[in-house]
Amino acid sequence: MEDASVVFQDRTVPGQERLLRKELAGGAAVEVLADTGFLAGPAAGGGYLAWQNSSSEACERPFAAGEDHCLAVSPAQMLAVSGGKAVISEKGNSTIRLIDFEVGRSRMLDSYATPGMRYDPDIDGNNVVWVKERGYAGKYHEPVIVAYDLGTDTSSYLTGLGGGQSSTGGSKYQRRHPDISNGRVVYQQKLNESGEQWDIYLADPPGFGTPLVEAPGDQVNPSLDGNLVVYQDNRNGHVDGTGAWVEEWDIYVKDLASGVEQPVCTVPGDQINPVIKGNTVVWEDNRGGDWDIYAATIKADPSAEPRLILTLDSVFWGSYADYLDGLLSVRYGIGNAGSGAALEAEIGRVTVSPSEVTVDSLPQPAALIGPGQTAGMEVRYRVPRQVRFFRTSLFGHCHDEAGTELWFPFAPPGD
């Protein structure tokens, strides 16, 4: 994402891949270029777009306009770009390589003979980070976050060495996906034990990281810009129609200045690989059955206005006649966790799956829900007898005191 637009791969045409550019303000997506396939990218940063084509050439183009600069390098597993430079992890994750498009050369920054030991690079200006599996005392390999300053050609460790061993003899920690922005580095980390889950950490050398997000489930693939860090999160799994637990991925954001965390997108399906620039987030989303690109704008101070939170209070048959007719009543609480009044607060949209289950009636809006207050609202579903489980998503809707229309946790598709 760059210059209020996003670039992404499109595989609509069989046997061909295209890079498309879409302005976030609207309009149709336009083709940047087409190839039989892309080995890595696209990536954007510092006013440039970069990718690796099917001929293994790493290419860069000014985001505004200009000619391509390409350089033949080994096939990449991952690619990141900032200004006139890019970094890749070569296929097999054994080598981190810098590509300097301005001088038309590449050079190795780090390498190891065994695959899988150097991976997940990122770059911001002259600062590069990646994960290095470092042999420790001949006993195990410890994943540490490495920083490299291209201006001074010096490297340093951003996570402490010698963290210790797990109960099975491996490294105590696992670490992945460092992301660097203005000198700060966030990454995902977990204890290397059965049942442990991924959390988001801030590098604080020479320590072992400061936890930023330790919510239930896994938090992975962080992206940082300014004080906002976004990540994919599976805390909101659900039981599907067969009774099995499904861990779907959602997108969350945390403001590191205020400490406020909020959901960005929690619709059915998976939302993954978020990227944030300024207060705009883009991500990949398969809610429609295939993968599309979505975007959202983050409020800088969500606590300064109304914030609706829905809770489930009770599920019941209103009467024996309702039971015979399949009319199931579900009572929700709609609370205001913000600091401003919520006017005309309501359950503004309800989606249900499977399609055999329908919404019979929605409650009337509440004229006013003040900060810290909750209103009860009842939704009636018509549930055929053969349906044992169903899933429902609810969207809260209100106006603030200035008359601005607000949706929670976000505006549903079509609004």
C-alpha cells in the first residue's frame, strides 16, 4: 500500500497473473503489468513498488510513474521494499539478500548452509530486520531478531541470546514476522511448548521482548505504522454446522499510545495479512468464497466517541407456539463502552448461515445509550427443525452527538 492506493496480485485469468493497482478513494482497478506468474511480491514502500517475475528478475518501479529497474537474483521466498532498495529471503530461507536498484547490484547480508535458518525480512529506509536461527552451545537453534544498518554496515541482535531450552530440548521461544517502522520493531512470539499461542511483541534489546497483545488465541503477522499495530487474530472461533470448532482469522488493531485495542474486521471467513499505512488498513479476505482485498480506516481515538458492544444475554422459545413455528428468540445487550452518547442505537444488520435460517424480526432502536449504559434488544430467528447449529453476525449502528453515522465493529458490506 502506498500513495492512497493498493497493489495486489490477480489470478482471475487461468494461466496468467496480473498486478493491479486500485485507488482507495474509488474507481476501477488498473493493470500494472501481467506475467505467467510472480515468484514474490508485490511489495510497496518509500514511493516504490517491487516484485519478482517468473524469470526470477527482481524489479522496481516508482509508484507515481517511471520505468522499471530489474536485476536477476535467486528465486525469493519473501520480498520487502523501501525506496530504492529491497530485501529478499531466497527460496529455502537460507539467505537474506539486499537488492540495490539505484546501483544495479545485490549483495548477501546473511546466509547459512542449512535451509530454513534465515527468513521473514523487512526494510525501512536503511534499516533491515529478519529472523536468524542461531546455534546455541551446540544444543539447539534459537530464533533471534537481527537488525542491519545499511548506512554503517553493522548488525545487532534485537532479542536477547540464550533464552534457554523448551521441555523438548529446542529453543525456549519461537519468533516470526518482524516488522520495522521508524526504528521500532514488532514481531510475533510464543513459548515453544505444546498448547502455547502466538502473541505480538515489541523488540527491546537486550531483553526477550515486551508483550503488546496477549489476547486469547493467536495474534500473528503484525504491521506497524506510527503508534498503530494491526495483526490477524483467531480469538473469535466458532462451532460450525457439524459441531466442529473453526478458528477463523480476524483483523485487530492496537494503539500503542493509548493502549486501546479494537476489532477492524470480524466477519465470517478469514481475514489475513494486514498492512497499515497511516490510519488505513488493507487485508486479504475470503468472506465471499474467494480471496479479495478489503480496506478500512482506523479512528485515531476510538474512546472519544460512542462505541457499541453487543453481548448475548439469553436464548429461549417465547411460547410453545413459537417452538412449533420455529421462532427462536435471542436477547442481546447493546452497551456503550465509549465516552460519548450513542443516539438511535440499534442492531442495524444481521447475517445468518446456513441460509435456511432467517431473521423474523429486529428490535426498535434505543433513542439514547449513554456511556457505560446498556439496552436490551431481542432478535427473533426462524429456525427449521432440521438445523442443529447456525451462525449469526450482528452489526451495531448509531449516531454520535454531532450526527455522524457509526457502525460497529465496522460497516457491513453494502453500507
